[in-house]
Amino acid sequence: MVNKIIYQKIQHFKRKGFTKADIVRESGLNKRTVCKYYSMSEKEYSRHIEKMRYRTKVFESYQFHILEVCKVNDFQKLEKMLKL
């Protein structure tokens, strides 16, 4: 997810007449990122951010089990647990 500053930077370059390729070269941003946000309006960007904020997280249903394993292992770093 792109923060608002990066979105605004892409839009600033767009208003100045830069192409997507120009923006990638000038900003160093990923090509896919520029392509995604180049044609997005402010309203669409706001909706996108809201959608991403409240999306279902992949590990949400496993949270309890993950915490239990961590508690059993005294919250050691994974590296320490793998060495056991």
C-alpha cells in the first residue's frame, strides 16, 4: 500500500506532464506502483486506503494459536526456537 505522500508525488509528476516511464526514472518507484496510482483519482485513492485498512488479514484466524506457541516458548525469537 502506498502512503499519501507517494501518491501525491506521482500525481504531481503527472500534472507536470511526465509519462509513467518518466516518473519511474525520476522517482525510483516501482513500475507497477506508478502504473497503479497514476490514473487513480483522489477519491479512488481514499476508497482504496479504506478498503485496505479493513481487509481480512491472512493470519487473523491463526492469531490465537500463534500467540499460544509464542507463550509456550517464552516469546523467544524464531531463530532460537529453530535451533532447539
